[in-house]
Amino acid sequence: MRKLTHEEIVARQKERIKEPRLPFVVILNNIRSLYNVGSIFRTADGAGVGKIFICGITGHPPNNQIAKTALDAQDHVSWEYREDIHSLLKELKAQEYQIVMLEQTQESCSYHKFQPKAPVCLVIGNEIEGVGQDISSYCDAAIEIEMAGIKNSLNVAVAFGVIAYHFRNCLTPPK
């Protein structure tokens, strides 16, 4: 087995970026850490997310802290700031998006058992409070990542990575 050179990786990525983005958007609502926002941009780029909606107190580009972890992905993933998440969710519902929140609820199911339906919107909430109860009425489903240790959740950017690639695998047709 031979490791690819940097040039080979860059050439391969130039071909892959021609692939269309997935019918998958994400809403970041009240994310406090700009480093988490940057990491989510980078993961969204890699997973083929169509658009990031930034809501509430979540910081947005241009911002040096976001750029530090995004590594320029913020310039390649479509994004839009919306102060009010409720009006955005109403718009997405009208466009027939399946709205899914990443949250622990009485009805949530394990993410690996969940099959998203395109177009799909994933809602991610604050690092401490999660997705607000007032948002749940817009959601068609709640999914969670089961934890085996003492902690009850992953870092929001890490959790997004787990879900983003699960959605990518579900939404990408086999080659």
C-alpha cells in the first residue's frame, strides 16, 4: 500500500468537487463557539452538505476564529444568516424538507436506525442547552447518538460529523 502524494490528493479532490451537493441543509442555532462553527463548515464541505443556515447568536463568516478551523471551507459551502429560526423552519417545511433535530427526546431514535428523506434539514442546537423545546414542533424526527460512557453527549462539531456522514451515505446513490 502506498500513501497518496499531496498532488494526487489535490487532483482527486478537483474531480470530486464537480459532484453536485446533497439535498441536505443544516441549521446551526445558537452555537457559541466559533471554532465549532468553523469545524462544522469543514465537515459540511467534506460531506457534501448543500447549505448551512446560521441562526440566533451563532457567529458567521468572515471571522478569523471560524476560518482557523474551517480552513477556507467557509468560502466553498453556501451559507446564510437568519436571525429567526422559526421563520426559516416554516419556509423549509413549505419546501417539503424533512426537518430532523439532533437531540435527546422521549421519541428520539438512534441515528444509525434513521433513514433521512431528501430534501432533509438537520437542526443542531447550543452546546449546553441543545435544540430548544420551541423548535421541536417543527421537527419530523429527533435522532441521537448513543453514549456508552459517563458523558451524555459529544462535542457539537463531532456529533455533526457523525450525522453528516450518515446522511451522506443514506442520500448518495451507489456508484
